[in-house]
Amino acid sequence: MNLTLSDTQDTCPSSLSQQQVDLYHEQGYLAFENVLSSDEIEAAREGFSALVRKYTFDSKQMEYHPPQTTKDHSGNARFQSKDSDFMIQFERGYTPIPGDYEGMELQVRKFMWFEESMPIFQNICYNHPKISGILKGILKDDFNLYQSMALIKPPHGGVDKPWHQDNAYFSVENLDQVAGIWIALDDAAVENGCMHVLPGGHRLGPMRHHHTTDCEIVEGKFDTSKAVAVPVKAGGALFFHGCLPHFTPKNNSDQRRRAIQYHYRSTSNNIISKEAFNDVFKENDGTPASCAAAIPKNF
Ligand SMILES: O=C(O)CCC(=O)C(=O)O
């Protein structure tokens, strides 16, 4: 893969010009610095530390799943809320140690459905003027949260998130009416695992996914030499189409890489069954291409 760097605009507006909307539709993403303020970045970082302190080994609220040996991440140790989808998942092979909050925080791979847990996450998710303004410009409709995650790569750790299209995980009627936002909470560069995207790749349509250690696009579906890295500073963000192929490498640096990722769908974009989605997220020859339809690859 070449390491061309994508253009990132320094100033994040609270609404998009027609030129920016056209650029989003052409390349499948827009990147801006300064989406979050330094106070918001700090509050979000503290929020994630607080989630680890509050919810790990809290047997009243959370069910502990110890690590198991699996080929994918389903066996990673995790704490699953007993009354919501909130989850803290750790790196493969790591066993959390009660009370070792710093150690555990450095081994978190993913938080899911955490957006209601703290005012800062609610603000970023629902009430952020810049984020809402840009999503409105892209989706041209009212929108709802569809998925929330925070993705963490520890220094010299984590694994690649292989090439995929996020719509492959979803099940909606209209693939164009899903947008993700990926917000860096640390400076994100190639070395610590920033986003890499295939500009214009959303226009290639759904691509067949299969299961390796993760759900990923079958090799040879597109030319990875056309990919670009999208480094952003802490507080910068990438807004991207649900069919944009993207990937992040492992963290090969001394720096952490924390990011929030929220997905939105327009309110008119109905959720449908996985079976019905097979007829939406399909290859040109009509074969289902989503993660639910993905076949395991032989290891
Ligand atoms: O933040 C990352 O490392 C990868 C995020 C991503 O592509 C995803 O979860 O869909």
C-alpha cells in the first residue's frame, strides 16, 4: 500500500458548503481537524478512564467473561452490562486484574454502547453543533444514532482492523443513508494506527466479506495501492460513507491511539432483517456480501 496522506481541512465548520458535500459524495469521506475542543478531548479521555474504574469487576452491574482461545475477537475477555448493551472488551489473550485500573485501561480494545454513560459522550453523540451540522449536510435528513464504539490501540499493541465496509455489519434499506464519524482522542498517525481509506471506494458498491480473525473484504476486490492514510490530530475527525472501504494498522509506536466512532442512519432509513439485507448488501452478481453472510476462511 502506498502511504499517500489524505487532505485534512484545518477548520471544522458547523455546516458544509455545497463543494464539501460534493467532495463527500465523490471521495466518500471528509476529514477535519479541531472537531472537538481540547476540553472535550480531555473530558472524553477522563470519561473512558472512569468507565474502567467504575465498571470492571462490578458484579452487580456487569457480567465478566474471561478470555477464551478463539480465532477471532469473540473470545477476548470482556465485561458485559447485565441490563444494556454496554461492553468493555480487552485485547486478545489479556486477563484483567481486579484493581489494576491503569493496566486494564491500557489493554482495552473496545467500548461499545457507552454514549449514555457520561454527559461528555452524550454531548458528542447528540448535541455537538459541528458534528450535527456536518451530518445534516451529508445525510440531508434527520438522523438517529445507529452504533457507538470506542476503539483503542495500546502502545506497541492492538492488531490491524482489516479492510472492511461498515455497512457490511449493518442491516438497513438504504446504504447511502449511513454515515460514520471517527474522532481521534490522541494524535493519530500511520505509526499508531490512524484510519486508511480507499477514496471513492464507496462507489464500487458492496464487496464480499469473509471471516478471518475479523470480518474483512475478500482479497483482490480493489487496488490497495490506491488507499490513503488519514492522519488527524487529537480532536480531528473523519466523516465517512457506510460503504467506504477502510482499515487501521496495529499500533507500532509509544503513543496510545484512542478513538470514538459513532454511526448514524437517517430516520427514514429503516432497519431490516439480516435476510432482507442479503438483497441490499450484495455483489454485482447478486450474491450476499455482508458480515452476517460471510463464510469463514480456512486458517
Ligand atoms: O479504530 C479502528 O482501529 C478501526 C475502526 C473501524 O474501522 C471499525 O470498527 O469499523
